[in-house]
Amino acid sequence: MIAPDETRPTCWEESPMAIFDRATGQPGRLIEHAARSRFESAASLGSGYPGHFAPLPMDYIMSMVERLIPVISERFRTGPIRPGRVRGNFSLLTTSCSELNVLQRIPHVDSADPMQFAVVHYLCTSEHGGTGFFRHRSTGYEILTPERVPHYNAVLDSELAQDAISAAYVAADDALFALTTSCEAMMDRLIVYRSARLHGALAQAPSQDALDPRKGRLTANLFLHCIQRD
């Protein structure tokens, strides 16, 4: 069983985050698998991620799902759950700051579904930047629910029409969003949080080695939708 080195249970609109260090004990095996993989532009696969994707090993996905279901049930107080949909990929952050679109420069959510969980497994070290979690200043939202999405989108669209967003990855703090907490990248560190939390990569401009899985900002990412068990 995967055991947490740190958990952050009741905060940020009662949405916890769990952090696990030494998640596999063998990150080098995953990095070498990624180095042998074929990466494709995330945009060509219909994603807004500013970089490239490659498939994760299926045994890794299944192992992580099995190990994380009881953790999610306990830490996020969902009650008994089983896995539903799951998707995952290796991710390399490769887009230069000048090429980022507006939505890639601000925090985002992956889904407003409260039963979808995001897993980020860092296969890189701290100089590549971790993950920040944010509050939208105007609405006060840190989590988007289906009921909040229309209001949030309307307010954000109005703000983006008036304010220029600098050509850079998500800022630690700016006029539209306040950083509430962050998690530093660390080799073989894994974090779990609700996909509905506003978040973004606290990354620097990618280097010339950004497409090399051994040198770039490599992560393994899972999106796990959970279903309540009877």
C-alpha cells in the first residue's frame, strides 16, 4: 500500500491534497520507458496542455489505480468507491512562453466533476517547477462545481477582455488569481487532488532539452473518475 509522507486534510474549500514521496522507489524505470516512447503534440490530440504526450505503461496505470482508490476514499471522504474511467499519459512541458495561448497562462481545472481526481507523478527535479493551487480573486472560487462554471466563465471572460496576461506560465500571484498553496516538484513525488481545483504548473520557460524525458519536465499524469459503491 502506498503510504503518504504528508497529507493536507481540511482546507481550501474542504478539498484535501495528498502528497506521497518515494511513490514507486524506481522512477528511473519510468523515465527510461518514457525515453523510448513516441511523444506527440498534446494539441494534436485535442488537449490544451502546453507540451507533448506519450502513453503510460498499462501496468503502471492499473497499479496506481488499485493503490490510490482506498487513499482517495479515506482522504477525500468519498465513502466506498470503485474506479470508473481512467486515462493517463507521460507529459513533457515544451511550449515556449511566447507561444502560450491565454488559457495556458492562467490556472485551470481539468473537470468540474467532484468525483474526478488528478494524479501528478513528478519524474523530474525541483528546478522544473511544481504545481500551484489558486483562488480566483473576483469570485473567491478555488473549486469549480457545475453550478459555479457559468458564473466563473462569465466573470473570467470579462476580466480577460480587459487585462493583458503576460506571456509566461502561471504566475505565483497576480491581479486575477491568488496562490493558496503549492507543491514543489521532487523526483518520485506524487500528488492527488480533485480535478475541479484551480491549479497550474509553476514552470519556468522550457529549455532546449525540453523534449528529452531525461532532462525535461517529465510527469506521469492520471485522471481517475470514481464511482460510489452501493
